[in-house]
Amino acid sequence: MLAFVLRRLASAVPTLFIVVTISFFLMRFAPGGPFNLERPLPPATMENIMRTYQLDQPLWRQYVTYITNAVQGDFGPSYIYKDNSVAELIGKGLPYSMELGLYALLLALIGGVTLGTIAALRQNSLLDFSIMSLATVGTTIPNFVVGPVLTLIFAIVLSMLPAGGWGDGSLRFLLLPMIALALPQLAVFARLTRGSMIEALHADHIRTARAYGLPPRIVVITHAMRGALLPVVSYLAPCAAALMTGSAVVETIFTIPGIGRYFVLGALNRDYTLVMGTVVLIAIFVIVFNLVVDLIYGLLDPRVRHD
Amino acid sequence: MTDIVTNPAPTQPENPDTKSRSLFQLAALRFRRNKAAMAGCVMMVLIALFSYIGPFFVPHSYDQVYSSYVSVGPSLEPRPDEASLEDAMRGVATRARVNLDEFNVEGQAFTATLSAESPIDPRATRYFDRANEFNNTQVVATENDGRVLKVEGNVSREYFFFGTDPNGRDMLARVMLGGQISIAVGLLASLVSLGIGVLYGATSGYLGGRVDNVMMRFVEILYSLPFVFLVVVLVVFFGRSFILIFLVIGAVEWLDMARIVRGQTLALKRREFVGAAQALGLSDWQIIRRHIIPNTIGPVIVFVTVVVPKVILLESFLSFLGLGVQAPLTSWGALISEGASNIQSAPWLLIFPAIFFVATLFSLNFIGDGLRDALDPKDR
């Protein structure tokens, strides 16, 4: 088990390295630079700035420096948010993004699995049909439409909830962004659960359990659910990584101080270090969650063994 | 699988006149029976007509600024109404430094009597033409040595069915333009991804061995890159012109296509006709082009219908973040983003593009589902 974890983490290193390398050079070859303002700086000032940030050195040396520092946990200063290092910026924003993402993930997971199970148990009924239509709506409408529409309905027309901001972090503030984030994922979870649940309910061991006269609730929850959750779990990794690293769209719409915006802002302003920091963070999240999901897989399905 | 395909069982065996149908005919028949998919098709055609033919019926161009009508709400009535016309006329008179004594509107024409302390320069009529509301202003009579001027002209009344944006541009025309751009990007980017994906997948699958290994490893590396990041960086890298945007999106979306085509190719290359082609001495490239690629078309078509809405969504996402086509061009994503930031004062800016955008996505999804069901030989 431990060996498996270590091996997986070791194999993630080259992936991370490639991601960092590609993004480093793509960013650098993009036209423009972090200090190309609309009103150009005097050449002397520019030269000084470039020297301070070591941007005047040859590209390969900058790359080596960046990798060396990054390995030691130093992701450099942000060029745009001048008084902050990238690590500080991420450290400040990440808790917000993660908290919101975690709530959204729970909402999507619990809601999606429940709805999918109900739909599977009442297959081809009106209830099934309406749940699946809702799922289609959820997957079709992107969150940059859902977000503003939710704001329009609940914050402006009904004035029940605040239109944005983190506030005191209470549910009132988080509800709308949470729904906007969770809805597409909830729909995916519902679809996955319905599909695999229908299959699981036809399995032999379920028929046996039913023949034993076990109560339907027990049959579904303890016996069918276990097998039915496998596809859900494998979708969990990319979903969790995406939700927890913040969404540029949702954070912009609801003015949430998370890290989702940094990435887009950084790319637009050529804030090289900020973009790189965000990319590394996202990649780490993806790798870690994939690992966690593989471990959960082993728990759910004894045929999957990690040794 | 092909045995089923080439010998389709007649649907009504008791009727000897029933002709056997080809796979394509059967698929078309199944597709036509699918109500949701047909509704999606009709809807999509309507939206495309609206976007591409609609502008010929709207008198306003998408970048024309009507400074008199900034952020006016949607309405079926022509603007301006009588009361605000008089206000507008008063405003113009003030600007021309004359007094408005009398003002009447009859249908499309207006008459007004102006007066001033000193003789009025007849060129003052230009002030009237400059306003969006009036044109063809002419002096019909002068009285009192030119101190009183009777003018008449036409009232130009504008219809803004979808309202106008904060710059005074007609939303109807802009939603149509947005549709043109979004649909065009959707189709073109899908074609780009189709081209790259099919070629890459077929080559990788057909050549096999080490080449296949390296090519697929490359795809895996691209998969592991954060997807949004890749798009954003490519857009930053290549700039934001219309052509580059669909190239970039296509260049990111081809990965799935390559995998699907490779899988198909692996199965195809063991078939007799490929062996025959090899025996005839055709080159690898000829075999890929003439024998492999045409035979992968079925699943590829189905997959393209999945890619089109994805691409439209991606383009809108980029536009929403401000990375899409540049003003005054626009796309549904950019319009939705504009609407989202003016949601309090002008909700129609959000509602109209959102309705069209969502309707398009729904139609495309239904069409895609319908095609998949229709072309899937397992499900008769």
C-alpha cells in the first residue's frame, strides 16, 4: 500500500516536470511582457526592473533558476501584485477556493448520487424522466450562464441572498456560488450513478440478496451502491481537483477572493511566476486526487489491489 | 459487426415488397423517429437562419451607436414615443440656441416652429439631423426677418426589440452577430480538431509499434496539462483574432478524436482489405488515406456532434473571460459576460444572449444523442 503510494508519487514527478516546462516556455514565447504597460517605462527603469527580476538573463538560465527554486518551494515574486510572492498569493486565496469547492463537491456528490439512485430505482417513470431532464439541463448550461441567472433571480428580483462577495463566509453568501459550481458536476454524478446503478441492480448478488428477503433499502444501500459507485469515484478525482482549485468564472461573477482569477489575470498580464505557480498547484491537485481515488477504488472493489 | 450491417433484416418480414435498407438509410429512419433530435435540428436551423439571414432584415448594424438610445429596454413599440420626442426636440433646440415654440408629430413627419432673438441661421437644421431621432430637416418658411423659422422633417423611429447595450448598440443585431461568430467558431474548430485528430489517430494506429507508443504518450502528456491553462496560454500566445481562436480551440480538442480513431484503426488494420492493399504495394500513406480514414467515418461523425457544443462552450468561456474575439465583434459568451456585469441595471443584456446560447447547446446535444442512438448498431 505504502509502496504503491510512493511509486505513484514518484511517477508523478516527470509529469509535473513536463507540465512546468511546457508552460514555462509557452508563457515566455508569448508576445508582450509583465512590464509592457500602455505608457512605456523609461529604458533605464525598465532595465533595472528586468535586472531585479532576473528577466535579462538568457532564457535557459531563468528556466534552471526557476526549477531550482521551485523544487525548494520558492515560486518567486508576483510581477503584478508587487508586494506579494506567488506563494503568499496562493496561500491567501486557496482557503477560500477550497472551502467553496469542498461544499460544492459535497453538494454535487450527495445530490447527484441520491438523484441518480432514485432515477435508477424508478427507471422509466416520470420521476426518472424529470431527474434526467434536470441532469441534461445541468450539463448543458454552463456556469457562466447559471451564475448570473441565479444572481438575477435570487439577489435582484427576489433580493433574498447577497449578489456576491465572501462576507462572513456564512451559507447566505456561499449558497449561490456553490450551486453555480456544483450544478454541472451534480448532473454528471446523477447520470453516472443512474447508469451504473441500473446495471448493479441486475447483478446476481443483488438478486440473491433480494431472494434472502433483505429489506430493499439495505439491498440498495449496502449491496448495490458499492458496485455502482465505482464510475462515480473515478470521476471524483478530476471533479474535485477542478472544484477545489477555484473557478475563474464563478469567482469573477460572485467576487470571491479565491485563486481561480489569478490564473487568468496572470496569463493576461504575463505574470509568469503567478501563472506557473497556479499551474503547478492545479497539477498537484490533479495528481493527489487521482491517487486518493485509486486508493478508494481498492476499498470499494476488493478485486483492485495495490501491492 | 459488419455482418449485421450489410444484411439489415427487413423491418416487416411478412411484407415481401419491403426493400432492404442500407445502414445509412436505417440510421436516417431511426433519427427521423427521434422527436427530440428532430426538434433539435429544426431549432438549430432556425437559430442559424436567425443569425445569418436575420441581419438583412434588421436596419441597424451591430456596431452602429445610437447615442440617443443608451441602455433602452426591449420593446415591441418603436422608439422614441411622442412624449420623449418632444423632449428630444427641446434638447436639440437648446443645443442650437433657439426656442421651441411649437412642435407636432404626424406619423413619420414633424413640424416645428423655432424662434430666437436674432435671425436664425438656416444651417441650424443640421443640429436636428444630428440627433438620431430626426432627419431631412428642411426650412419651409421664415417669418419676422428670419427670427422665426418653421421647419419640417422626418422622424426616424427605431425598433429595438431586444433593447440596446450601454453603448447604444442594437442588441438584436449584436445577438445575431454573436450567433454568427459562435456557430462559425463551433463548426470550424470542430473541423480543425477533426482533421488533426483523424490524421494523428489513423497514423498512430496504423503504423503501430514504437511510433504509436511515442505518439500516444504525447497525447497523454497533453491530457495531463490543465486544459483551461492550455487554451488561455495559446490564446495569449497567438493573439485574439477570429481565425486563431478557432485554430487554438481545435488544436486543444483533438485529443479524444485521436484516441477514438486510433482504436478504430487498430481494429481495421487487421482486416482483409487492408492486407489486400498492402499486397498490392500501396504506400502506408495511401492506405491510411484511402482505406483507413473512410472506414472510421461513422464514430467520427457521432463524435463531431459532441465536439461542436463543447467548442461553442469553450469559445464562450474564453469570451466570457475577455479572451475571445475583439470588439466591436462579439460572441454569445462576450454578450453574456457584458450582461452579467450590467445585470442590475439592464437584465435584458443577459437574458437574450443566454436564451439563444442555451437553446443552441440544447439543440446540438439532442442532435448528438439522436445521431449516436441512430448510428449505434447495438441498439435496434
